[in-house]
Amino acid sequence: MLELRLTLDFACCNCERPVSVTVKCAGKGLAGGARTVAAVNVPCPNCGNVNQLYFEPSGTVRDVVPYRAPRQLLEPSMN
């Protein structure tokens, strides 16, 4: 199985201070080549806000956006 360890550097979306994170990627998704993009949620050690980081297996950071928790859908009552 293909496995990579990458160190990614980016600026926090909230406080704009530098953040560095090391990620371990593994699995068949890495065989997709240059078109493969992965995402990881990284809390900022400075301000605590969570950044959603999109990156390529080459180590290129594609985008950094504030993490938005998925909205829960309401279910109708069975009453």
C-alpha cells in the first residue's frame, strides 16, 4: 500500500499566523496521480479555530478555508 508523510505549511484563515502540520496519507486514493486532492481539518495552535486544508499528494496546498460543521437535518416526529 502506498503511504506518504507530508509536512504542510499554511496561514490560519482566522488569525493569519503560520501553521505547520505533518500528515500521513495512505490508501488507494493516492494512485489517482496529480488529480488527487485530500482534505484534513487542522486546529490553529494560536487561536484555536479549525481550518479545512485541501492538499495534493505532492505537498502542494490547494486551499485553506474555515471549517464549517455539517448541518443536522431535522427528522419529523413519529407522533
